[in-house]
Amino acid sequence: MTTRISRLPRGGRNWLVLAVLALLVGCSGGEDGGGSSGLTRVEQGNLDGVLHFGNGVEPEGLDPHIVTGVAENKIVSALFEGLVAKHPETLEPEPGVAESWEIAEDGKLYTFHLRQDARWTNGDAVTAEDFVWSWKRILTPELGAQYNYNLFSVVNAERYANGEINDFDLVGVKALDDYTLQVQLNSPTPYFLQLLDHYSTFPVHRPTIEEFGSISDRLSPWARVGNIVGNGAFTLTEWQINSHVRVEKNPNYWNADNIRLNAIVYYPTENLVTEDRMYRDGQLHHTQEIVLDKIPVYQQEIPEQVKITPWLGTYFYMFNTTRPPFDDVRVRKALAMTVDRDLLVETVMQGIVEPAYALVPPDTLGYFPPKTFDYDPERARELLAEAGYPDGEGFPAFDVLYNTQESHRRLAVALQQMWASELNIPAQLVNQEWKVYLENQDNMNYDVSRRGWIGDYVDPNTFLDMYVTDGGNNKTGFSSERYDEIILREAPATLDREARYELYREAETLLMESMAILPIYTYSTKHLTHPSVKGKPSNIMDHVNFNHIWLDPTVTTE
Amino acid sequence: MSETTQTLTESAEAMPRGVSLWQDAWVRLRKNKLAMIGLGILGFVIVICVLAPWIMPYGYEEQDLRLGASAPSAAHWLGTDTFGRDLLTRIVYGGRVSLMVGFIATAVALLVGVSYGAIAGYVGGRVDAIMMRLVDIFYALPFMIFIILLMVVFGRNLFLLFLAIGAVEWLTMARIVRGQVQSLRQQEFVEAAISLGLPPTAIIFRHVIPNVLGPVVVYTTLTIPQVMLLEAFLSFLGLGIQPPMSSWGLLISYGVESMEEYPWLLIFPGLALSLTLFSLNFLGDGLRDAFDPKASKD
Amino acid sequence: MWRFIGFRTLQAIPVIFVVITVTFFLVRAAPGGPFDDEKAVSPQVQAALEAQYRLDLPMHEQYFAYLADLLRGDMGPSFNYPGRSVDELIFQGLPITAELGFYALLVAVGIGVLSGVIASLRPNTVQDYVPMSLAMIGICMPSFLLGPLMVLVFGIWLDWLPVSGWDQSSGDKVLPSITLGAMYAAYIARLSRSGMLEVMSQDYLRTARAKGLPERVVVIKHALRAGLLPVISYLGPAFAGLLSGSFVVETIFQIPGLGRFYVQAAFNRDYTMILGTTTFLATLIVVFNLLSDFLAAWLNPRLRYQFQKGK
Amino acid sequence: MALLNVEDLKVYFHTRNGVVKAVDGISFSVDRGETFAIIGESGSGKSVACYSMLGLIPKPPGRIEGGSARFNDQDLLTLSESQLRKVRGKGISIIFQDPMTSLNPFLKIGEQLIEPLLLHTDMSRKQAWQKATELLLEVGIKDAEKRMNAWPFEFSGGMRQRVMIAMALITEPDIIIADEPTTALDVTVQAQILKLLKELQVRRNIGVIFISHDLSVVADIADNIAVMQQGKIVEQGSRDSIFKEASHPYTQKLLAAVPDSEKVPTALDGEQAIVEVQDLCVYFGSEKHGNQVRAVDKVSLRVERGEILGLVGESGSGKSTLGRAILRLVNPSHGKILFEGQDITELKAAQLKPLRRHMQMIFQDPYASLNPRMTVYDTLAEPLLLHNIANKKTLDAEVFKLMDSVGLARENVLRYPHEFSGGQRQRIAIGRAVATKPNFIVADEPVSALDVTIQAQILDLLLELVERFDLTMLFVSHDLGVVRYLSDRILVMKHGELVEAGTAHDIFSNPQQDYTRSLLEAIPGKSLLLGEVGSVGGPDR
């Protein structure tokens, strides 16, 4: 027999080895056998108290003062805790590191009383001085923190951040003692408490940061596994880029007894189809998105797992009001009035969003925007004729800019057709890669462009302050003295909510009368959530408070 | 004597003057059944695509949002997409783009790649080394950045798309041709051409390139599908065609996203593409044989 | 032969240098900067950010500083992942992509060679048409279609294999390897078919048959080696292509490999990362092309002979 | 009962263009110890007949239509493939024509040698290796033990053919089929191989079927000869009867084709030489790396106007390189080349172009030297147009004229090279060379790839053209017989150097060098050539 084998031609032996190797591929794979135990990852997670969370994109980092994205927020808020937290459903402020706080009559002076049992993961106490130093850090000009403006309502914060003053003692944040923090504001800022749950205001651990670099060092590796010291309910244990981030329960957390999750695993799920398949394969408890076409199917088959909730954000198009023909308000109005939002919402958007006729979403903490126009193609044609383009004649071809994404494309295609059939004007769709799209917007190098805005906090201001003259996010050329006056001076100084909202309504009416933007719909968040996930109510901020979540192993989808 | 001259001129006139390799190839191609079927299907597809505006009952941009995505029916033979647009119409119009991109971009790649590879392979030595290292460099440059830059420098139009695609695909062609030419250069008939006093360009284009047509044709049939799919990717980046116009590559990539809900949106564009590519493949094999005078007789 | 190796290796240096230089200026010429975001960045912050990454220096100083760092083996910090160096990210993604590429290559070679050889044994019969048609389908089936399709069939409907991941559950390497290898399998099938057809008409096969060898031995022992030479020379470029072209597959299957870094870096305008991955992949492409040239030479006894004699 | 008895063998090829009767009812027998020669042109069916018995022809399109081939009580034609495999290599072995391509370049010699032993006997690898080594020694390969581990490319053509012979003998077969085993070899090597074959046959008492197109090759070794033409045996008999009493016209033609006369030197006026070469050297590789090859080493010669200068030598002697260097197709390393008195050694390609019209080349291999994708018309028209000899109007007439002068039928004008036989192709190549009405032609082995009957025709054509166009020719060949037939003067080349020069008569009757003598010794069928067998039918040219 041995001779037989040795007689096998040498070339043949080589190929045999290769074939066997090829077979081995089939048997290779990971060591921890999710499949071998017969349980899916979700089922196993339910037993172990591990939440598998589809998190959209890969986090760029976990330094609260540097990161800017939604995905990062979900992780950072599990690793750190600010002065206040939000109720998972009502979003009302609730105690975080601060046990309690007082606000002075004029609404400008906040005094926070920090809980004495708050600890960093290394056991150090969390003190008021930590907050002062942390805020100093995010305001340090050399750090280049994009979200430093969240603290600009604090006295002298903006001047410090812009390098106009160098003495941080002039900035309105003081540690009165280890556990008392006092903040002085420029003006009563009703949403200030909400900002304190934003990661840009979170405390960071000074010794750790200084161990790995200076206060202004963006590139230090302090926020990595093994280095990072946080004060949240969870602590970072694994982070493999493009694979997953794992956080585990922090035993030093002051409220650790009431934290019911043992761990959370975040998955970057950029590809929606992949995320969908992962969910269906029992790999995820929660998805970041639902593929639009699948919504009717899931609403039919697994309605209890489909979570669709209004979101504090508006999807709109903006006009370049400095370029003809869109420098003519009648043209802008004509375009806005020919968009059949009800039809769009019902068909293209699968009925999951609400039509929008203004910038601020309705019922933003009790604010309702004005409705200045309606779907009226008849009137639109008249306006267009008045502007000099009867029946669209002579209307130049114009570009509709949008960044490359399936849902943007769908909407643009539908709008293009509406404009073509109702107004007989030729829109050309231009999709561009994200950064190119941003650059063209910044340079006002567009005719009409798709845009969206998600509120940072629940207040009309987060939308309306975009359109002050020459505001960094304006990008339309819209400019109104009265508008600027309201947004920059009158509204911030107004303490009464109703009076303030009245001012906002006036401003928004100005904006909509000029039709610098063309609102289309109010966003919704769309998630698939496994029924075993408890304590995760939906809210308009898509805010997830992991401290309240728990998994019920008795619930299955079967 | 005068009689001989007479007959000579007569027969000279009777002779199909300048019967070229191409005409001959056509004669041989006609005898190849599979290739002719391929050519027939391809011709049919091209004719339909060209005539689309006159024979299609719907416009490619005509929407019926309320209808949405519907399965094949009497009114819409291949169903409709999510905008209620007739899929058959969109496939036919998409074919115009895909075929145009496929043929023109491949032609660009062919032209550049074959000449470049032939020159490098024929001249050899230092010139060859430099030319091929240049190819290496092009291979290694980040394609994505290159495309994004093109978009900025030239704006966006179809011509640019062909250019971009051609710029990528000629590299492999150049390599293949160079390898072939290197071995052809050693052949005696090239030496014979040199001894006749033929200048190098004439030798390359008359003697060398016709003899590498075989592998070139085969690689070309492999390039066309790649080019068509690349077009979809470039359109995705914003360099190519824009909605509501579409192409097979784009239709397929959209179809993938909803393949469970609306399978027809994937299947029919896929079929159109495969059918065309199969025809091309058979035609390509046929052409390879047709350009090889030896292959015609068994 | 050693001279040849040395010469070619030396040639690789200017190639890589040119690639680095061109890429360096190319990425800076591309529209959009690394810090552009939907929310506007204030000029002060923008300036601070640029200072952190040396972007405030004149272009040529940036360039020479980068070269100097590179010579020390430091590809710089990533723009997109603050706190991580490009070196670290590349060497995190590389083993995974290399493994994926290796399996894909096995799939490609296994399936490709097998079907190519089978087809070549009886040209222009069903035995030829069927595998070659499959190869044609493989060539026109893009991975963005094949991947999701296989996931749907084998992952969801049949529930045989995991739908995503790498090294996380058993069998999760199968689908990505096949998806990535399919196109190359198709190409190799065509290559090996034509290679084999050429060899099958060689005189020395007639010699082998005249010895009374069974057809199986004639094919395996005498024909394969020469018939697969074109495949061998293709392996180098193919493997380099697999490494740099794995982006789609890595995205579909959630694989944390190099391909995603390469493409994401371009989208994010992560200058150092683009440069790092490009330099790295350029080196790989050059190296694998060299290797496969050398391998092909090694398999040719005449060249190997010269090789051994050190000429 | 003879060892092999073939009766009425018929092999047809069924192609799309109809049935080709490749072998049409032939009968012969071969006995132990007998050398049976089958002679015929290429395409006469001689190889097909032998291969078909062993099932080695492609089926389809080939099919055995009838007859029998009895060998060891078996009819080979009725055996199954697996039974045939036991005969192949064991009972009957084959030596193929071209040793360069018939050995697998990717396997070591030893590996290939022992393959039949492992297959057909119970021998262990070690025993087989031992036996193969011994056999290599027997076929005249020195240092056999070491050579077993060598690759085919490390052997010269003659050595490879020895290996092929050893491989055929290794299983001790009863019959060896030798299919043109020496056609691709140099004349001196050919002689050695023929001698070896004969010795082995006698020593081992086996039957040999020797296939050749050249009667002179088998003149010394064949016992019986069959002459085949178009699938049929037209004449069969003992060697003597064939050579002395050939009755069939085809056999006579074959005999006549052997060039056996000596050219009477042309009278030369001895003025200016058309080509003068001084101390020409062509080196390949470089000295620095120790791989320098001195292909041509300090050669000086004159080609007088109007003469045919023969240049002889074995392969590797540098004769082809010398020819190419004179035409500047290979760049000389040192030395000087004068053409029509003009120094062309340093001229650039563009400067050479007008001169190229006057100096042309005919290549050895008409298969390789014609562009397979150009018709006769294109091939012949190219030089005419390039050198403005014809314009668009006169082109057709000029092409036809050329075809007439090289003896190509006009109706073939639009055909491709592969549609022609070797001889016709060489006519095309000659047509191309004379198209520009050159003064000087280098003919590099123009007939060595051709069958012997065709050879004679092409040689006569060359002579005729030389006469008609007043050509001067450098005729490069390894075949002394051919050179003698054609040349006014002969140069003998060895290892890149000229060793002897003289008129054909001088060289043949009174060779000065041992090397020249050994070349003369090796001429096959010398007996025939020098009339030892006695020339029959007296070809008198």
C-alpha cells in the first residue's frame, strides 16, 4: 500500500494536500460555539444578561470630548455619567452624578450637589473639581473639540474656547467644595439641564488623561481598553474595530445594584441588509435601522418587534437663495407647494413618518410650529408664472444634490417627478459621496440640496439657531434681522416658556415665508427589538438609557 | 505579352482587393453556430435598446407611486419597481447605458491597453521595465480617491465615466498583451518583417497585434461584465448616470436590497445582464476562432 | 537569477516611492477634508484640529515630515480613529484579511482548477460547456449580489451557516470565503482550461501515452504542471487583488479586515490611513507579483537550474 | 509467422470536409531482428498507420475501418483501451521524431525513464532506477548516474534522442517504432543515432519499424523497405531491390531527389565583393557574469557578386548568427560589415531601411517565418508597397508576377500560410525575399524542414531565381549534400570560427580538417550518394 501511495505522482500529492486544505475551510471557524450549544447569540445573551446591540456605525473613539456621533453616544453614555441623566421615556432630567440641584430665580445660576458615593472605575471619588477640569479640557482651544459650543451658555466659556481669554478662572464654573459645583450662565438657558446629559459635558478622569498625554492631546490612547477610567454603569472590556465593542457592568458604579445588564456588545452595522440578516439569525437584540421595503412585511409578521417612533428631526431640502432662479421666493414656494407630502409619506416612506410643513417637529416639548402653506399645485403654477416661468417655460435645468444613500435617492426621484409633472421644470439629480456633498454645501455650490437635522436637545432652539445670518449651519443664504434678533437676543432672555415659544413661532414663520428650506417630513426612528428586551421605552430623542434595560430570558420569538 | 497583362488586370479586378483579416474573420464567424446565436441575441438586445423610446409603452421615469412595486402582470410584463415604474421599460433603457458603457469603456481599455502592452513588450529592455513599473504604480494608487478627484476636476458626465473605467481596465489588458508580445517578438516572421525594413510601428500593428487578438478577445469578454458593474459603483459614488436613468448594474444593486420582497426586481435585470454576457461570451469565443485562420478547419 | 531578483526588487522601491508621493498629494487635492461634518465646525476648532495633525504646515513640510516618519516605520496617527496609529490598525486588519484571502484563494484554486481541467479534457462537449458556463456566471455575479444571496439561502432559509462574523461562531468563514473566491474561481477555471488545452496537444503527452500510462496519470503527472503555469503566474496578482478588493465581502459579513479600512479611509478622508493602506497594499501588490514571477520561474526547470547555479 | 502482421489496415479521418483516407489498405510484416522502413512524404499515412495500431490517433475524427494487426496472437485493432495500454510501452515502443518536444520538460530524465518499468513490471523504484541507469550507459550517455537526475533541457538534441531510445528499450519490447528519429538532428548526430539503433537492434534481436521521408537515411540500416504514397504502399521489397530495381515512378522520384551532383562553379569577374566581413564577432551574455557565448568569433569573409556561398556547420556552430549579423538582424560586438562597399556596421534602423531592399533573408522554418494572420497577397504585397516597387494600381499584377516566378498557383492568393504545405510555404517566403529584387540573399537552412522530394524542388527554384535575378546568395546549411549541389564555394564553421574554405569539389575530394572529414563521413546514405549501391535510374541533372 505504501508503494502505491509513493507511486502517486508528485504533482498529484500536492493537489491532494490542497484539496484537503480546501475542505478544512469548511470546518474552520471560531472557537466559541454559539452554534454548537444550539442557542442563538440572543438566546445565550438572555441567559447571561448580555445585550447585543446593533449600533449603526463603528465608533471613531470613546473620548467624550472628542467624539461627535450617535453611535459613539450610545457607548460613551454607558461608560460615563454626567451631572444629570434622562428618564428613559419622558426624557425629564433625573439625578446623575448630581443628587440634586438648584436654579436661581433669574435662571442663570445653577448649583449642583454631587453624590458622595459616585466613583471612577478605579475607585477614585468623582468630585466637583473633576467637572471643572473636564469642562476646562473641552474648552481648551488646542483640543479642537467640535462640540465645545454645548457649554457656550456658561459665562466666558466661548471666549475661553476661542482663545480670547486665557484664564479659566474667569469661566463660570466653580467647585465650591468637593461635592458642590456652581455654574453661572450668560442667560437663562431652559435646556441647559438637558445638555448636561450630553457627552461633551461628561467628566473625564484627570490622572488617566495626564498619564497618557496633555490636556489638549487628541491623539492619546487613554480611552482604550485597559487605559480608560470612567464613571458610568459599565466599563470597557473589548474593542475590535469593525467587529464589536463590549462593555461590562461596573461594580464600582454607585447604583450598581440596580443595573441588571451584565454586559452590552455593540456591533457596527453599516450595511442595513447585513444588520437585518443578523437580527433574523438571532445575533442581535436590537437593530439601528429597518430596511424600508421590509417594514410592511415585518409590521405584518412581527408587529411587536417593530418599533417605529417619531424622532426629533426634520428631513428637508434647502435652496441656495443666492442663485437664480431660487433667489426668487415665488419659485421656492412653487416648488414647496408641489410636493405631495401625504403621498410621499404613504408610498415612498411606507407610512412611517409624518409630513412636515416647517422646520421644528411638532410637539417639541410643547412647541407647535406654524403651518404657512399647503400642498397646492394650482397656486404653485400661478407663483411660477408670476416669477416669469409660465408652465415652466424657460425654467433652467437645476441640480438636486443629495448624498449617496438609498432613502435619499428614493425621495429625490419622487420629487423630481412631481416637479416635472406639476410644474414642468427639469430637476437633475446629483448624488455625491458624503464629503464632496458637504464641501459643495459649505461652498454654496448647489441649487437645491437635501438636508436633515436632528435636535441635540428637546427645544425649538436646536433647530432654529441654524438659520441666523451667516450661521455655520445656515448654508442657504437666508438672512433676516428680525430672525437674528429673536434667536440671539430675545428668546434666550425670555424666561416664560409660552412667551418664548411665541417668539420662536414668529421666527419660524419668517423662515417659512421665505421658504429658504423645503420641509418634507419629520423623522422616525425604526428599530427591530427582540421581545426579551425590557425597560427600553421609545422616545423622541432615540435616547437609550442602558441603566434601565434588562433581558427576560423567558420571552422567545417563537 | 499584351494578352498576359490583360488577364492579369482582369483577374486583379476580379480579385476582392484588400480582403482583410476582418472580412475573412466574418466569413469564418458566420459558420460558428453558437457565435451566431450570440450575435443574434446581442443584436436583438441592441436593437430593442436603441429603439426603446419608440417601442416602449411607458417612459422610464413615469411613476405610479400608488401602485408601488407590483409583481409581473398583463399591464407590466416584468412588474414595477417601488415607484410603480415599468420594469421592462427600465431594463430596456438601462440596457442603453450598460451596453454603451460596456462597449465604449472596454474599447478605450482595449485601445490603450493593447497599444501600451504591445509597445512595452515589443521594445523590451529599459523601456519595457519603466512602462511596466508605471502600470504597477497605477495598480497601486487608491482608486477611490482617483475617482473622487476626477469627479471634481471634470464635473460629471458619461464621457468621464468611460474615461475612468477605461483608465482602470487597461492595466490588466496591457499586462496580458505585453506577455504575449514578448514571446511573439522572438518569432521568425517578426524577424522577417524587420529584414524587409518595416519600421517598428508597422511591425507592431501589422504583425504583432493581429496575433495577440485571441487572448485579447477572451479577456475583453471578461472585461465587459466588470465594466458594467463598475459603472454601477461609480454611479453610486456620483460619477456616473443619475436617476431616473438607470443601468443594469444599478437595477441589480437595487434589486439585491429587496430581493426577498420584490424578487422580480433582481431576477429580470439579472437575466438581461446574464443573457447579454453569455451571448458576448459565445461571440467572443467565436471571434477568437475567427481571427485565427488556423482554427477554421478541423 | 539572483541578479534578476535583486534587480526587480530594486525596481520596486521607486514604484512604491512614486505611489506614496502621488497618493500624498492626491488625497489632499480631493474635495472635503477629514474634519468636515454635517454640523459645521467653527474656524477656531478647525484650526486647532489642523494643528493637531500638522495640516497647518506648508505642503512640502508635511510631505517631508511624513516621509521621515515613514522611514522610521511610523505611518502616523489615524484621523478617523483618534488615539490609534495607522500601523496598529493595519496590523489589526491584515491577519484577518489575509486569512480570508487565503481561504478565498483556496476556494478559487480548488474549484477553478478542477472545473477548468474537467472542461479541458473534453473540449466542446457538455463536460466543457457546463463548468465554463458556471464560470461565466461566476464572473458576472458581483459579490454584492452573491454574498447576500448566499446569506439568504444558507444563513436564513436553510439555517446551515452563520450570516456574519469572523471567528465568532463555527462555520462563519465559509460563506465569505466562497463569496470572495467565486469570481477568481471563474477566472482560474478559464485560465486552466486554456492552459490545459495547450498542453494536451504537446508531443510529450503522446510520449506518455505511448508508454501505456492510463489517461489519469497522463493528465495529472504530465499535463497539469505545465497546464497550470498560467494559473500560477496569476496567483500573485490574484492574492493582491483579494487583499485589496475584499471591502464588499468584509462589509456584507461584518469582517473587521483591511479592505474596510482601505475604503472607509477614502470616504473619511483619513489622510494618513489612506496613505498607510495604499503604501502597504502597493508593497503587497509588488511583492506578490514578484513572488508569482519567481514561482513561475521556479517551476520552469530551466530557469530553476540557472537559479540554483546562481547565474 | 512474423512478429507483427498487418493486413489490409485502413484508417480514415472523418472531418467536416469529408473523409480522408489516411491509410488505405496496407499490409506488411515485421520480424524479430528485422528493420523495416516505411518511406513516404509527410501526409502519406506512414505515421498514422503505426500509431493507429496502438490506439494513439485521435478518435474521433480518426477511425480504423478495417484490417488486422496481429502481434503475439492478438489483433491489436480489436483490443480494448486497457489491453492496448499493456501493449504500449511493453510490447511495442515508439521513438518520436522531435526529441526536443517529446520529453516532458517538467520531469527529470530518470523519472521519465523508469515510468514504463513501474507501470509494466513489478520492479521496485530502486531496481527500476538501477536498470535505467545501466541502459543510459548502454545508449552512450556518460556519467549516467548523475544524468538520471538531470532535466531534459540540460541535454542536447542527440542526447535527448538517446534518452528516448533508452526509454523505448527499457521494458525490452519486441518491436520499436522509430518515427523519423533523426530528422531533427544534425548530420553527424544523425549518423551516431542510426548506428546506435542498428547496434541495439542486432544485440537485442528486436524488430524495428523505421519511418522516414528520406530514402538515403535508411539506405544503410533497412532490411526491407515499403514506399507509401497517399495511404497506400506503392512498392515494397528488400533494400537492394528498392534501390536497384525500383519500378514505381514515385520510388524513382524519391531516389532522384537525393542531391548527388556537384555544382560547377560560376565564373566570377572578381571585382568588388558584394559583402565583405572583417573580424566579425557576435557575443551573447556578458563576460562579467561568466555567461558569455561567442557565437561568432573573428570571422572574415567575402561574398563575391554572383556566387552562391555555402556555409556549413553543426547546430550551434554560429552559422545562422553569422548570416543574421551580416544583415544586421543581430548586432555585432566587434568587427566590420561592408555591403556594396558601404560600412553598415553602425547604421541605425532608419538608415538601414533603403539598404534592406537590397539584402534579404529566407528563413529555415516556413511555418514560423510567415505571419499566420496574413494571406499570401498581404505577405507579398507588404515589401512591394514598403519599398515603392508597386503602387496601388500595379500591386495586384506585381503580386501575381511574384507568385508565378516562385511557382505558386494564382488562385491561392487569398489563402493563409497554414493552408499550404511546407514546400509551398517556403515558396511564399522566397517570393517575399525576392520581391524587392535584392542583390543579396541570406538563405538560412531553407530546405532542412522539408521532405526530401520537396527539398529538391526548392533547391532548383533557388538556382533558377539566382540565375534569373542575378542574385548573390549566402546559403547556410548543415547538410553537405545540399550545399555541394548548390554552392560555388563552401565555408565550414565550427564553434563560431571558420575552419575551412574552398570550392565544393575541393572540400569533398580533399578535406583539410578532421572536422570537415567527420561531417563528410556522416552524410547518410553515403553509399548511395557515392554510388556504392549504384545509382539507379540515373538522375542526371
